[in-house]
Amino acid sequence: MPELPEAEIRAFEETHGVELPGEYRSFLAGVGDGPAGPGYGLLPLAVPRGDAGEEWAVDDEWERDRLPGRLAGAFPLTGPLSGRIGSSVRELTPGTLMLADEGCGIHVRLILNGPRRGEIWRLDPDWGGFVPVSAGFRDWYAGWLQRS
């Protein structure tokens, strides 16, 4: 997808009451709004995937992120949560934006608020918990480029 104009990024931030971390914001404006990226690709910021509606669970999660107040909410964790999480996953994701779907219910999320702001975390509710995988978007994305 093409780069996002500054006005569209700003409109998204105003609508959701957030300020996107600088590295991700710069990527959207200078590189593009997905889809090339880790897992099944980067998810778009403001408009659903082109093939959304084909019964992918990731689309439901993408929509849930955009419910009023969800992105502006406080990120509830102060540190990693290892192991099986169970049914409380939705309680752990306020203040985070899903960046990528890795399949099998595993999502990569960008922390938008609080002391962990800008970090990338992987949410694997069945086995791996909710843990940091990168200090920032640039390193996370560059790591994927190097492995690809």
C-alpha cells in the first residue's frame, strides 16, 4: 500500500486519542501502510484489509482495536506475562495496536501508552504469553527484512 498522508495519520490519532510512536508513524508516512511485513504482513492502520470479511479472526481483532477509547486506554502490564494466558486476552490489549498476525491466534502488538510505549510485544495466548520482542518498530521490522 502507498504511504499515508500526514493528514490521514493525524486524523487517525485524533479519532482514537493517541499519538503513534515516532518510528511507526515515520514508516507509515515514508514507506507505506503495509502489507509487506512479518507474519502474514503488516495490517493497515485505518482501513480494513482488502480481503477482510473472509472469516479471518484477525479482522475481528483489527476492528476491536478501533472501538472508541481502546487504543487510548492504559496498557495494563508492567512486565512480560509468560506462559498460557487463557480467556483474559482482551483485558491485556488496551493501549496496544495490532501490527501483524502470525497465525494460530498469535499477534504482534505495538504499545501505544505508558512506560513501555513504542515497544513491540508478541501475544501468544496458548503457549507464549504476552512478551516484548523488540524495543521499537524499526528494529523489529529491520530484523524481519534481514531474515527474509
